[in-house]
Amino acid sequence: MPRIPNRTILNAYRQDPLLPLLFQECRSLSLAKNELRWLRDRAVHMAQLNLAKGAVASKYPFHGWRSLLRSMCRARSRGLPLQYILGDQPFGNLDIRCERGVLIPRPETETFTFHAADLILHDMLNNRHFPAEDRAKCLRIIDLCTGTGCISLLLHALIAPHVQEMSILGVDISATAIGLARKNLVHNIRRGYLSDNALMDITFRQGNVLDDIRDILGSSIHTGPPDVIISNPPYISQQSFGDGTTTRSVRKFEPRIALVPPKDDCMSELPLNRQEDIFYYHILALSFRLKTSLVMLECGDLSQGKRVATLCNDLAAEYSQVGNLRICIWPAADSGLQCSEPCVVIVQRYD
């Protein structure tokens, strides 16, 4: 990482003595200014809350918001992600709480979730391949590796007003993530961003996607197979995580378990060349067994997306389901997608 010129740092200091602290992560003056503004707003807000509560003995009384701001900036200079400091992250029209130990929602995931909602509402529910009698039934969605629950919650906000009934199950191996997802569900209902029905429609359950996922899903499969499986699984390779490709902030502070797939002793028995693709194999195999109508899998880059699409074709042949599938990568390569940018593999079934 190139050094920031001393002249640039001096210029930032003259504008605000705290800006050089933020430079260590932001690497640009405009971004550092934005982060300083967000941190200052949050510090003042927290100090006002303490004052309103009469917290005279609080560590940060109202007149001490500047001390709180300095401590926030120091934490940011050590690489602590901004979302962990602020405690939340916008995701669509939702307010997603963020805590250490749970992956922070990414803007790309937000974009992909909006696209998933469009496909469900306009391609799947209104498509002639999805019979009218089925549209009146409960729409079932499974969100694997749910993390904060952001995908499940945003899908409900976007789709629930347009369907008679829906059920969303979010699964994650981390008890910390499941606890936070449940907090986010209640938090967004209280804020009015989700309808009260979300409390009944959305369930979060702890489980390992690499195990027999059917045992984890349990009774949800007995009520009918899922119409949609969506996932943003761990997809970073061991090498990329350790060679500097993954940013310092992510390596140091975000949970490795949500980023890098674990080593699998059975890897040699699977039709995979890359360890980082293992979640896709298990999720796709599950979708073929359950004959899921729509599968959306976020991938780290276009190269991985192509591998996952090829894997999907291979599994379709293995399960004798080649003729009724449409497999594509979104955004398409000719749409300007850069090779290093995340993408989504979409599998649509037409029976």
C-alpha cells in the first residue's frame, strides 16, 4: 500500500486534526471527511442519549462527545470497520445492526437482493412456468449463511406486500449471527421498516450448511420444498485471505468463518478443484434434490461465477435435470462487470 504524502496529511490536519487518523483506512480525503461526519453525528447522538437518560456518571456525558469522537477515530485508524463503530448499516430501506463476530452486509449483496426480489415477483410468480394455483400457496425461501439476516429481511420487505403468504428460513452456523439476525428482525419491525407479519414469516435457525442440510431444515421441508434458495456463502480462498488480497480491516476484524470455507477432508471425493467453491457444491446439490425453482448464489468474482455455473451444469446432468434449467451469471460479462467484482449465479427451473 503506497504511503500517503506528508503534504496531503498536513493539509488534512489543517482542516481537522482527526482526519489523518482516518486516512490510514480511507486513503482519500473525501472519504475521510465523510467518515468523520458520520462518526461525529453518531458521537453527538450517543452523548445526547446519555444526557437524556441522566447518565451523569456515564463515560461519555454530552459535553464529552469530542472524547468519544476521538476514541472512534482511533479505533478506525486501527482498522476497525466503520459499521462496527457506528453499530449499523443501511440495507435497502432497512437498518441492519452490525456487531463484531458477524459479517458486515456489503453493497453488492444489497444489489443482488433487489435483483432476487425482481426475479421472484416478475419472472417466477408471474411466469407461465409457475402455475396460477401454485401462486396462491405459501412462497418458501431459504437463506443459507444468513449472517445478520439482511437478505431474509429485505426480501420480506420487498415481496410480502405482493404475495398471500410467505415463509423465510435463515440458516447460519454461528450462534452469534443467529442472535443478531433475530435482533435485526425485531429492531426493523419496531422501526416500522418491516410489517408485524415478519415476526411470524421469518425464522432463523443455527446449522451447518456443509452437513446434511435437510436435517437442519427439518419441518420446513415437510410443509413443501423451498421455491427459492439464496446464499452469500464463504467464498474467499485461503491464499487470498492471507496474501494481502483481502483488506487488513476484513482480515483483522470480520469473522474468518464467514469469509473462508473450512478445509474438508472429503474434498478429494467431490468434483471440485478449489476449496473455496465447496459451499456451492452442497447448496446446488440440495437444490437439485429439492427441485428448487430459483437459486441465487453470490460469488466473489467472475472467475468463480463461471466455475459455479459449470458445476451447476455438471450436477444438472448428474440429477438428470438438464432440459428444464436456465443458468446464467448476473451481471453479465458484457454489461461492464469487472473480472474482480462479485457476481451472482442464477439457476431457474421451468417444469
